[in-house]
Amino acid sequence: MPRPAQLPLDLPHRPSLARDDLIVTDANRLAVSAIDSWPSWQHPVLLIVGPPGSGKSHLAAAWAEMSGATALAGDTAAAPFTLVIDDIDRAPLDETVIFGAVNAARLGGGFVLATARAHPAEMKLSLADLRSRLQAATLVETGRPDDALLIGVLSKLFADRQIAIDPKLVHYLSLRMERSLEQASRLVAAVDHEALASKEKVSRALLQRVLERSGLRPQAERVTASALWEESQAPRAADDITSGSQPPQED
């Protein structure tokens, strides 16, 4: 008789968003360098632009921890202030409030870090003055997470939950998920839930089950000939490290 699945407690889990937990790769190196250079910014307003799931909110949270910044919620705080405006192009704030904060920073009252999915010229803004102020800000871009960032974030999320997982399986997941740090977090939570419910160790079969049940569509185009070659070699990578073997070249 199959053993009944355990109903795992849905305990809240908050991954750390501190600066020391930022994993730095080519996808976010310029943005990390920008927040690290505070307070010696050339302009008091920094705008981080990137696609969904590229880690902009983690960058903003890391800077808030460093600077003591708070989220803009209403009237600008008294100078000197440090403020975060996450998703400035979609924030449920009056544009005049945002303009007040950005303009006050420009006049020397403090610092503002804002994140957005679009460049200022592409934002749907009613206030021309706000668009002008944002266009004058320092702008850095984040790209979609590269393989190194995805693998690093997945590994850290599993470690945060004290889940032992073979690095080969982390690599397996990184090839079959969209390039999104948000999905990485959801995926690891789903794996944790499934492992607790089934009382199984994390295996490829368990990961395949989670991918199917969670509706997290694998990115088939990323499973290239070269990537599959690397995956097949992973179990004996330690033995072959000096062998000089190379993956097949793609056309």
C-alpha cells in the first residue's frame, strides 16, 4: 500500500535580500557596482532598468540595507533622506509625489534609487518634468539572469532552506526554467514542498514532477547541444578536469 503523503506546514520563508547575499555575474555587475559606490554617486538619483525577474528588487533592498533607505509612500522625508521607489513606472503613487522626491534629491536633499522595466522615454508618464528628471538620472541596466546567476541563486535558495541537492540537479533545473529570479524562488519553494510531502530526497524524478505540476514551463530552447553535453559530463567532471575534453561546437 502506498504510504500517504505528508501534509507539509506552509511556513513562511523569506530569503535574505542583504548586500552580502547578492550573487554578482555579468548580468548585474554594473548595477551592483552602482549601489556599492553610494554615497559617492555622480547624480543623487539612480535608476535601475531591467526585465521582470532580473533581480532589481533585490538590488533595491540591498541598497536600502546599506543606506537606511525607506520606500517612498507619501510626502518626501526631511533632508537628508534616502528613498527607494520600486517599479517607478508602475508604482501606485501620484506622479507629483514621485516628482517631489526626485526633484528634492536633485536639489541636494538626499538620494533616490528607483527601479523600472522601461527607460524614462518609454514610460507612460503624464508629467513632462518627471520624465525630464528621470532622463537626467544615472541609469544602469540589468539583463535577464545568465546561467551563472541562475545557478548561484538556485543554490543559495536551496541552502537557505537547508535542502541538500546535487549541483548536477541545480544545473538541470537552470536549463529548464525561464530566466527569472522570481521563478527560481517559486521553483525552490515547490521542490521543498514536494520533498516534505513525499518524504523523498531531491532527485531528478522529483524535480520533473515539480516542473510538471507547477506549470513552470521549461525553456526548451535553452537546452542546447552544448548544454546537454555539459549536463551529461557533470557526474564525472572531477575526473575529467585535466583531460582537455571540449563540448561540441554549435553552428
